[in-house]
Amino acid sequence: MRRREAVSSSAIEGTYASIDELFRLKADERSAAPSPDTREVRNYVVALDHGVKRLDELPICLRLMRELHERLMRGVTPAHGGRLAPGEFRQSQNWIGDPSSTVATARFVPPPPNEVMPALDELERYINDLAPPSLPRLVRVALVHYQFETIHPFADGNGRVGRLLIPLMLARIDAHRHPLLFMAPYFERHRDEYIDRMYNASLAGAWRPWLDFFLRGVIEEASDAIGRIRTLNEVLSEFRSRLKNVGAKANTLLMVDRLLEMPYFTIPAIQAAIRVSYPTAKWIAQMLVLVGIAKEVEGSRPRLFVASDIMSVLNRPFEPRSGPG
């Protein structure tokens, strides 16, 4: 789900890669040089993984925001030239508009540089206010996302950092070790409305439409996640049945449990994942192909395999449902 989030969040900003490309890159980074877009989207996954690990050590704070930005923008070429400064809050004025706009003609102008840190300090206090909340927690997350995007504290990458913070805040609220809900696919499906709702909250104080939009997204993405997880569990159960029917050994069944993390894999990747010898890993790959769980990617060097049924679920278009039940 994290790679689906990364693909959608980056696409909102005009940076495109596929879930397949990200998993292939994870399986074997040496097989082909990734495109700049793929590297940039991969950075999103790296930043999100870093944020999840840091939840054990840090609150949602300015330090974490800088760390996320540094990993997100590492090696990225600035969209409009100038100094990107990964991990640093901006020291100059920025604005939001089409590429030819100026600060005078921009659709939205964030606070001037001297107001960025005071605004961020207030936002950090609000995020970590431990007093009984006067508003529902999901409403607070929606307000924090809006406020972060309004402050626009970095020279570039603000939209992606702001969307990164949502699953981290939700994980913190629910005391989960791993984020379970991601909003970027919903925002991508409704990109224009997403931008307009936040803009109208600033322009006319239209808070209810923004909150309604955000909470509708929570319902849609929670329902979608439940549906995909159920389908993936069914797929894995079918995989195990096929292997048991041919008398597969325990380490082959163990590899099935890893396919959600690595639906694209090489033989050395099997070695590393379940700690077996190369001959055993090769035998496991052959067994997965034999029973139709995986297939070899044609022309790949080194040999690359894919569990297509898993990728089909991850790549499945959004299907509206009546609710998460």
C-alpha cells in the first residue's frame, strides 16, 4: 500500500512511476538505471519508511518534517531552478500558480519567510496537544494537512511532505506500529477538487466543504484498503493450498508470506529474505513457477520473477463501495 501511496502522491505533482517499477527496482537496483521520475517516487517510499521508524523515537515534530523532506528531495532537480535545500525550511518567498506566474499573479501566496517558523511552531504545538481534543481526531488531521500546505514551509515538495504526514498522524493517533490508511490515491482521483477545497478554505473560510471532502476520502480509502487486504489474503491462501498439494517444504511456504513485500524477486532476494542457500532459493523460485504462483519476467538479467496475481490486486483501479463493512 505504501508504494501505491507514493505513486499517487507523486502523480499529483506531475511525477510518474508505476507500482511495478518500484517493486522491480527494489528487487534488483542493478538491472536497469531507473528514470528520474522513478527515483523521485522511490524517495517517497524511503521517506515514508523512515517516518514510520521514527514514530518510535519522535513525535510528529518539525525535526521529523525536515527529515522527511531531506529524504524525499534527495538527488531531485528543482522544478523551477534555484536552490532546493533538502531538509531546510525556506528562507525566501514562494507561491502557487502556473509555471509562468509571479508572486503578483499567483493563485495563492504562502506566508513570508519571517512568518514561517512562528506558524510552524504553532502547528507543532497543535499536533502534539495532549489535552482532550475539542474536535474529532480525523477533523484535526484534516486541519493540520490544510495548515501545513498553507504555510508551505519548504522551497519544493510541500504537497508530498504534507501527504506523508497524514498516515503518520493517523498511525500515531491509533497507536499502530504501521500506517494502515493512505489518502493520496483519493486526492489523485479528485485532484482539482482537492486543491480547490483547500484554496476556498483560505479564500472564503469554506471549512465545511474541505472537511466533508477529506472525511469522504477517509471512508473511501478505508473501504478500498479493506477490500484489497481481503483479496490479498485470499490470494495467499490459494498459494499455500497449491504448494501443500505438491508437498512443498516449509521454506517455500515461508516465501509465500514474503510475497506481499516483494512480489518482484530474484533468487538472491529469496536468499536474503528467508536466509537459505542459493541452490535452495533457486529451487524455491522454480517451485513457485511450477505451481503458477510466479512467472519469470522475459528477458530479465539477472533472472527476475513476479507474482502477477498480487500485482493485479495492487494495480486494481479503485472500485466504489457502499462502506467499509
